[in-house]
Amino acid sequence: MSYSFRRASLLLFTTALVAPNMALAQTVEPPPAETQQEAVAEPAAAEVTQPEEETEVSVPGGEIVVRGYLDRNIAKSSPQVVSVLSSADIARTGEGNIAGALGRVTGLSVVGNGYVYVRGLGDRYSLALLNGSPLPSPEPLKRVVPLDLFPTGVIASSLVQKSYSVNYPGEFGGGVINLTTKATPRDPFFTIGGSISGDSETTGRLGYTYYGSSSDWSGYTNANRDFTPALQSFLASGERLSSNKVNVQDVAKGIVTGRNAILQRDTKLPANASLSFSGGKTFDVGASQLGIIAGGGYSNKWSTRDTIQQRSSSADVSTVESDFHQVGTDQRIVANGLLGLGFEFGENKLRWTNLYIHDTIKQGRLSLGNFDKSSADVMRQKTAWYERQLLDTQLVGEFKVTPDLRVDVRGAYAKSQRDAPYELSTEYVRTNAAADPTGKYFVNVLNRNRGDARVIFSKLTEELFSGGVDVTYKLTPDIGITIGNAFSDTDRISSRREFFFDANGLPAGVGMLRTDLLLQPQIIDLYKISLFEGDEGNPAFEAKLRTWAGYGKINAQIGDMFNIDAGVRWEKAEQSVVPIQVFKVPGASGAATDLSRQYWLPAATVTVDLTDQMKARFSGSKTIARPQFRELINQPYFDPDTNRAYRGNPLLVDSHLYNGEARFEYYFAPEQRFSFSAFYKKIKNPIEAFVTNDFTTSFANAPEASLYGAEIDVQKYVDLSNLSSSDFFATRRLVLVANYTYTKSKLKVQASDKTSFFGAFSTKATDYFQNGAPLTGQSDHIVNFQAGIEDTDKLSQLTFLLTYSSDRVTSRGINGTPPQPDVVERPGFRLDLVGRQGIKIAGQQADLKVELRNLTRTKYNEFQQSGSNRIIYNQYDPGMSASIGLSFNF
């Protein structure tokens, strides 16, 4: 079998691997009695009835020192600008994956399928780590991993750092998102739970799917999606279909069957369901401790989208080249598992964390529309199966050699895979012409004029090895130096083989057959239906990125007022993307990239303790952003989620970022805060997307861009015990969390500026980009607001969550003379309600959770507009959803 995974679906037309150096999950010894008395005497601490929640966080090469016993606020204690979502914060949002929960953090927005934008900068400027180690991506279009892969149940905390420090990789734009998995437990526990959910556009309503295989419900396919023997033999032969050395009819037979080509009506799609469990215990082994934690989950979710999609090539979008109404159903099945082992001896720790995620989408789509407002109707059908998998294992050792010397070592191996076999698309045309004898019928004669059929086989495998050593020495109790090094090696192999069925003189009557009958072996033989490959030039690529880094930094507490965290990182990278020789007779190709660069990247943050509750921070740094693999590969790719065609540009180069920020923080009570910050970024050679005349999205380096903005964040608790004499309010408090981010960006493009685009005639930057245009993905305004009531003695929460993002550019319009308007997304307002209540069932403690999402019924809306002319690029109603879940705690 050529593919290690298997499966797909759609719709029809009617540990804390308390990784290197950061030990926030460690036990904090109580301070001397006099220190405790001083803390209690402070006005802010007087309100505290219990210590703040101890949050597990794991980062590379850095240590946050938590001063004091009653205040464990990481954001306050950190020498950098950070935001932390603890397990309690994540639970309050009620989100099922970490991407949704991060959308509540100041300055963060979630775009597409789990890609987090920081301060309006695209996902290329966001770095995602797991326990301080990098992750591979299973997505062909991205080098960053989509964070909706990570269920919240396996994450103990999420730290977002927006100011750069040299212990992180140099690819740092908007910020780094460091996920920490759950570590070995202090107390034994076991939790098991499940939920059911649905939405107003999908559950109990009409949808379409296809058979695929009998095991599709599990997310794993079977032999039904294996290659046919003839297809397997052809792919292994190294011959080209165009060489006349291949029996093309034999290869074509068996690709299309009733299992993958027949969309089936399901008049009442089922509800969504999920199950999960987790447990852990720590054992005494002599004077040492051995801890184990394990967890797993399974979810099956259906989603139907009724979408309008239009395209225009005119500058004022007054013409409509294509206008389609599409209905698609996705069945998404996710299975995950976590196993962590921890061994503590003295003040030393060894931790081993293993994570497995398997994420499958079975997809079916049917659309009806026309081109150039003609009278002919075009019906398109697609079935697909996208299977993604992530395996990650990490080993970390933390050794306290002497009271002043600490050594941390880490190593990780991760592998991601994506298989998409038998991505089948067909097109039937109804001419509606009176002179056409079959004008009233949909016909596919396989000539790409009146109908076509194509199949795509794509596969991606990415492996990532990483490791590092960090040595921290305390010169004095208030001055520490850290010297570290890090290495990572990423290797991706990506292949995409697209085949078109081709017929010459196929009778229209035969073209009226259903796809599985039209392409059955007898018809293929009788009418000599053949295949040809869409891209015999570069169907497969290998991409590599190797980085070596060394850094040194100092953290100095100067008196009671100043803290300086400063250092420099040397980083060298070798990045290559080269075509793989697939055929015996290789073709000529200049579509290769070989970038070798090294940088000195300084960073410094100065924190001023104005009072015990007030801080001011000032930071500055230089960082970089490298092209993503897919952006470098000169290979066609169609993204089914955005309905866009892509092709990379091998001539891209690195971007350089210069970052500055000033911030004021006021922690007026434990867990309560107010902060205000202003930030600025200058980007040299930013990588931006643009659209070519055939509606293909590609990439090039713009000359320069700038971005500036401000953030406000506040979290406040209001005691409700004095509200009335009712026992209901006696232990309850009001929770208010609000943040607002203003961001403004613009490209700087002058008439003399140049850029490079593979195979293009023009090198003028103004032929691709407009001066003053905003960066793609950037919203000027982002608002998050939470208001809720919760019980301080037991689990009882009711939270309203409101989010708003202003318009953002998702893609450039065609840059002609004059240029087209950009494609704009309008996220708008979204209101959610999450309730959690602790209850007892048969004497057993349980957690009941109820969620109502998108109460505002906000649509997904992308458009192009020029004056009164408007093109609906991509629009659908995700509907309002509801969920109820129950978990038992043992």
C-alpha cells in the first residue's frame, strides 16, 4: 500500500515536559514567617483568601523566578511581556481545542483552521512550540502547525510571549505560543467524560457523504483506498504517461468506483460526539518519585457549509467570471493520546512526554454555477479524504549541579504526515441550448470543454529532530547568566500527482452516465479513455531546514526597582527546496531554492518596578521570518478550505524584523490586572501573497512594511457576597476580562523597488504590491470581552464571551492597471455562552458543561468591493451551535 493512512466526506446539490530551564510547576517553599506577614500587610494581598493557582509552564532556556508565596502570577513575575492561559482559564472559555482558547488572549485572533495571528501579523510570524520544542506541520501550505489539532484536555497551559528573548528561535515576529502538556500529578486523579453537540446548519438537516470504507467512522481507512495494482506499478516505474510506454487505459481502470464517486443524501445528519479520559499518579521509589500521566480522546464532528463563491477579473469587479453555489459536508474525526513519565530525585528531574494526534476530514462537495453569466449550467462534485497525524516524543533533564549552577538538556523527535488519496473532482455541463439535443441534461464528455474528471494523490511527511543544552549560573542571588545552544533539523517530502481523464469524441449520451459508470473499465476500453498528468515537471519536492544557534543572556535584578533581561543569539540556517526526481528521464527545472544565512539577533527587556503592584517594561529586538516550504515550491496546489489555487515562488528570501515595545502593568489585586502597551515593527522584505491573472495565489517579497499599535487589557473580580442576603451570592464573584488591540500596518513600495517572482517577466515591485496597503491578515481592531459569575468554593461558572475583529485582507486582488481591490474578510461580532456546574451523580463528583456558540449568527464573509460593485468571494453561515458535556472525577 502506497499510503500509510486512509479516508474522507461532503454535500450534494438539492508534560509539562517542564522543558528546559523553566520550573514554574515546581513546588514553591513557603517564605519565612516575617515575609508572609509583610505580604499580608500589603493592600492587594489583604483580599487573598488562598494562594493563586500554580500554573505549569515549560519554555526553552529561561527561568521565571516567582518571588513570594501568595503571588504566583507568571505574567507579573516574568522578565518578558507574556500572557498565560492556565488550565482554569482554558476551561472557562469552554473551547474544545487550544486555538479557540487562544483567540481570547489580548492581540490574538484565530484565522482559518486553527492558525493564530498575533497583533495582526499572519501565521508566518507566529512560532508554536510544545514544551519548548518545535513542531512539524502536517499541512502542505504551512510550516507552522495548526493549533486546532491540540485538544484542550492535553494542555496544562499556554504561554504567549510577545517580546523577543534570545532563548527562543530567531523566527519571531508577532510572538511565540508555547503549549505545555500536563505533567506528572501531585495528587492521583482519574477523569472520564463525553459530550454531544450540534449546530443549526448541520445537525438533523440535509447533508451529503459517500461510502469510502467501512472503517471511516474511526478516522482510519482500509484497503478500499489502496492504489490499484496498475496504478501502483505505473507510479513505481518512473515512466511518464506521455512517454507512450505506459498502458494508459489499464492505469485509468479502477480509480473511480462507487465507493469514492457517489455522493449520497443524508437527510438528517447526526449530532457530534466526543469521549475523553485522563489519569495520573505518583509513586515513591525510595527517596525519589516516579509519576505517570495518561490521557486520550475521540471526537466525531459534522459540519455543513452552504457557500456562495464568485470571481471577477475586472479592475472594478463589475464583471463576474464565475458564480457558484456550493454545499459541502465535512466529517472530522480526531483521536489523541498523551503519555508522560516523570522521575524526580533530589532537586533533579527527568521528564518524558509522548503525544499522538490523528485528525481526519472526510469531505463531500457539490456546486452549481456558471461562467461569464452564460446560460450554461456547470455542476461540480468532489469527494476527498484528508488524513493527518502527529507523533511527538520529548525528553528533558533538569539538573541542579550546585545551589548556583543549573544544567538543562532537551531532545525531541516529531513526525507529521498527511495523506490525501483519491481526491476526486468531476464537472458536468448543461448547455440549456434549444439546438442541443442533450441541452436539458448534465453531460460530461471528458474534454474539459463540456465536462471533465480529475483525481489527485498527495502525500506529505515531515520529520523534525531538535535538541539543546542550557547552563544557568547565579553570580549573585540577583544576577544570573545563561549560555545555551539549540539545533533543529526539519525534513519534508511532499508529492502531488494530478491526473485528468481524457476522451476524444465521447458521445453525449454516454457522457450523461453517473461518474462511477462513465469511468468503469468497459467504457474506458470501448472509448479508449486515457489519462494525462497535469504537472509532469515537478510533482514532488524535498524541503529541508537546519538551524544551529548559540546564545548568551543575563538577567539582573538591580536593587528593588530594575530588572534587565538582555542577550544576543547567533543563528545559522540552511534552507533548501529541491525537486525530487520522480521520472527515469528527469525534466529541466530551475525551481529550486538554497538559502544559507546567519544572523546576530540581539534582544533586551528592561522592567521597572514602580511599586509592588506597578511595572513598566521596555523592550527592543531584531528577529527574522523565513519563507515557508509551500511558498517556495513551484507546484500547483488547491486549498479546499479557502477555495484558492496556490503556486510557490522559489526566489523568496528571509524577512528582517526590528521590534520595539513599551508597556505599563498594574496588578491591583491577585489575579487582577490592568495593562497598556504600545508597539512598533519595521519589516524588511516581508513576504506577501498576491493573485495572478488566472486567480492563482503566489508570493513575493515586498520591499518594506511597518506596523504599529496599542493594547489594553483588564481583568477584574467583583465580590457579590454583599449584593443580597441570598445564599446564592454568598460565595460568588463577578469575573470581568476585557482586552482591545489596535493595529495599523502598511506596505512601502516605491516605483524604483524591485522584487523577484519565478518565471515572471516583470521585476517591478509595483506590479505586485500597492504602496500603503495593509499586511494580509491584519485587523485594525480586535476586541475580547468576558463577563461571568463563578463560585469561589465549588465549581459553578456562567460566562459570556464576546469577540470582535474588524475587516482584514485575506488576499490581494489582481494587481493590474488600475489594480483590483483586495479580498477582505469581515469577521464581525461573535457571542458565546459557557456554563459549568459541579454536581453529584450517585455520590460521584461530576462536571456538567453547557455551551452555546455564535449566538449572533455571524456569517463567514469574504468579498471584493469597488464602489457599488461587490463580489462575494466566499460566504457561508456556520450557524449557531450547542453542546452539553459531562465528566466524572475519581
